[in-house]
Amino acid sequence: MNRKSFAALAVAAAAAIAANIACLPEAAAQGAAQVKTANRLVVQVSDGEAQRWNMALNNIRNLQTELGAANVEVELVAYGPGVNMLKADATTANRISDAIKSGVKVVACENSLKGLKISKDEMHAEIGYVPAGVVEIMRRQQEGWAYIRP
């Protein structure tokens, strides 16, 4: 290899190294963001039985106890007959309030409410709504959220 080729190769290598080093702060910031939000769980409840709901709420509470509520993002998605347990007068209403106070996002499927002819006025005052529960769960999984259905 002659000196000109060697010099050109050295300049190209130095430029490549400099470009990679310039990207390090950005990559480190992305890595930190991923670590911060790495504990994300979406929970599906499509059953209208108190026993199933209590199991889901116990799973969430145990997760928050193990990891710390501030270290995990949880979304509980109810659809189908499961939306009945999010009514204001449901046997699980107090536990739903406790979950929300601990940072859990609880949402009901609007398609299910329409299909079951349930009005939002009948629902727990602190919950949220999504147009389609199954789509919400699918999107969360595509975003990298862990998924359970107790």
C-alpha cells in the first residue's frame, strides 16, 4: 500500500470514529429513556367475574410492591363483560379506586359499552376510555409492553 492510499484510509477511519463518538451522547440518552420505562405492563380483563378481577388487581399490587409503584407503568384494559366490573356500584369499585391512586391507568372499551348498552354515567368516575380495548392492548404490545391476562 502506498503512502497516499494509507493516508486516505487513515483519514476515512478517523472520520468514521469521530462520527460514532458524536452519536454516543444521543445513544446514551436513548438507553437511559429505555431503562426508565422498561417496566411497562398491560393487563387484559375481559371477564365479568369478581374473582378474575381480584386476581388481576392482586397481580398489579404484587408487581408494584416488588418493583415499586414509581418504577412500573401499568394499564388495565377492560373489554367485553369485563367492563361491568368498572361500574360505579361494582363489588370491585374500592379496589379500582385504590389501583388508580397507586398510579394504574384503568380504561374501559367504548365498543363494549355500546354493545352492552352501558352508559358512561354508570361507570366508575375515575376510569378512562379507549375506543377499542383489543386495539389498545395490541398497540401497547407493539410498543414493547409486557402483557398478562390473569
